[in-house]
Amino acid sequence: MDKLDLELFTSLAHDRSMNKLSLTYPLSYSTISKRLELLEEEVGKKLFVRSKSGTEFTLEGRKFYYFAYKSLLILNEGIRIMQDTQEEDNEVFQFGVNNPVMRIVSPIIMPLIEKQGLYKRWKIQVSSSIELPMLTSCEVIQMAIVNQNDYIPDNVKSIELFSEPIHLVGARKNKVYHDLINPSFLMKDACFIIPKRGYPLRELIEEKFFRAYQIRPKQIIEIENFWDIKTLVREGVGYTLLPRSSLWLDTKGLSIYNLHESSLSQCFYLIYPERLEDQQKDMISFVVKGVREQVNYYREQDGLDQKLSHYI
């Protein structure tokens, strides 16, 4: 399986015809057909079926399409970065931010830029906590803020910025439970709206919540971002589990429950290449101090009891 095989497979989802693919790519129909057959053999599943009306993906094919498409995006981004790399890139500072904490970081970006004089240009990359450690490891990004996960490479240093509880959240218009000591009864009947598998928060929920209560929700809806999760919860579609920072100053229409018997919490980290630790020492200190001050500000504005969460 190579890049061309993935391109042919993802293009087939749109064109639905190998004849059309042979007009797009400098390959014959028989060559395209053979490459896709070998791709199926490697995956070990039937990915598509042919008919007079065109080529249709099977259920397994639709599932595999997601991973093939994501892999192509990453490969093409890597190629673009390598092709765009020039000596002047040493004058560019790339800062990565996990989307949920962008509003915490944004107030300190301008003071940070003004404080240092090493870089003429800045690039801010908002991405997931899966991709940012990888980009930091290969020094495409010089510094990033991510939530806790198992994807941080050994050559990347990390500093814990703050820790926060994860709350059970439901719609305010639904029945409100004033003292939700054990949420296991909810999981038997309610739908849970949570991040997709692979995301650090989802893996944390799986390990520390679902397995802890030894029961899985009756139904799960997987969503990629917090904003859409909260929208569905407000509409009464189901319940969710969210970190407190994603709820700061945004709890309208939501009921928030403290999980009494659960120590479910997550941490956020500043990560950077180990090689750059001495070079970026002052900048690292500035970011750590600035983020912690912003966290404190939001907690005060949110009116949250400081016993529920703490920062270091």
C-alpha cells in the first residue's frame, strides 16, 4: 500500500467509476483495478462492490475511507512542509494549540510576540492533541499546548500547566438530579455524546469512567469537537462528559454534575522539543506563567469553587 493506492481509493469514493479514474490518473483501467484489489487483500476486507450503476463502498470500505483520507492529509501536509522549508524558516516560530484551550492562550500571544525578538514571523496552528506532539517531535512546531495523552514522544519535554475535573453534563430542560452520587443508572438508559475513539479525552473517559463503573451507555454518539457536543446536549439528545475549561462562561442551558465517587480529571501540558529547552527558556517561563494566570482568571469569572480544580 502506498500513497497512490490511497489516492485511487479515496478518489473512487467520489467518482464511483474506475473508468473515470483512468481518465484522471496516467494508469490503465486494468492497472487501477489490480492496485485496488491488492489494497483490499492487504486490508483483509471487501471495500467496494461493482455494479452496472458504478462502484459502491461496503460498510468496511466506508470505515477504511476515513483512515485513508486522514493518512493522505498527513502525508500531503508533510510533503508541503518539506517543500516549503527554507533557511528563512529559522525566523518563523510555530506555536501549536489544542482547540479547547485556544481562548486561554489567545490573550498571551501578543505579549509573547512583543516580549521576544528572535522571530520575525509567527504561525499559530490549531490542531488535535494527537497531531501536535508528532509535529513538535519533528520540530515542525517549536511549542504546543495539549491535553494529557499517551502520544507524547520521548524526545519532547512537557510541563504540566493545570489540572481540572471532568463533569457529567446534561440539558437543563431535562430532569435535574440534585445529588447525582452514582451515574450508573443514567448509563443504562441515556445516550452519551462523547469525542471519537483515539482522542485523549475519549480514552480517559473509557478507562476512568466506563470501566470504573463496569457498564457502558445504552447508546453512544461520537462527535469531533466540544461545541457540537454541547449543542446536542442542550437540545436534550443525551448526556456528555466534559472538562471544566470547556464550560467556562458557557453553561447556558446545561446542568453540570460533580461526580462524587469519581476522580475523573485531566491535565494540560506545554510541550516542546528537548533540544530547544535552553534556547527557549525565557519563552517557556512566560507561556507557563501566562496560561496559569488566564486559568485563574477564568475560574474566578466562572465562580467555580477552587476545591473542584487546581493549578500548579
